[in-house]
Amino acid sequence: MPRSQRSPLLLAGLLATAGVAHFAAPRPFDATVPRALPGTPRAWTYASGAAELALAAGLALARTRQAAALATAAFFVGVFPANVKMAVDWRHRPAPQRALALGRLPLQVPLVLWARGIARSGEGRS
């Protein structure tokens, strides 16, 4: 399979794995939901997990890939405040956990660029 065809499937796999994790082990995700959001953290955890699963499905299908890739880039920008909250909340934890929380912050940039690159590749356009 050419690299250009693997890239969207790899991102879909990443999103699907994260989406399943939101349902299988929601508690760690609940803790990252900013308090300013209305509703319960669990509702946001499940909603973001469902969004990740839907985005994964959209990326996996050539027909919906471009739109799903753009939505994925927006999603990664939208969840950035949760990563900031995690980094702030974990600032007094042991060094490995602190490093994990801080490492998630710059990771959002390549994820956004990856999704945008898939959208720009035009693969799956009719």
C-alpha cells in the first residue's frame, strides 16, 4: 500500500484507539475536562470519544476522507485546552507524569498538520 494511502489509515487507527479508550477507561479523560464547560466531565469524555470514533470512520473511507481530515484538524485544536489543563494539574506529579503531560502540548501541532496534510492530498475526492 502506498504511503499516501497508509497515512489516513494510521491516523484513523490512532483516533479509533483513543475513542475506544474514552469508553473503556473514562476516568483519566474526565480529569482533563476544563471545569468551565457545562455538563458533566463524563458526558464530555463520551462525546469526545464518540467524535474520535466518527472521525476515524470518516478518515478510513476515501469518499469522506477530505472532510473528515479537516474536521480532525479542528478537533485536535479544540481539545488542546484539555491538554493544557492536564499539564497544569500534573505540574506537581512525579517527573515522568509531568513529562507526559507537557509532551502532549507540542504533540498537537504535528497532529493538526498531519490531518491537514491528508485533507490537502485530495485523496478520496470524487
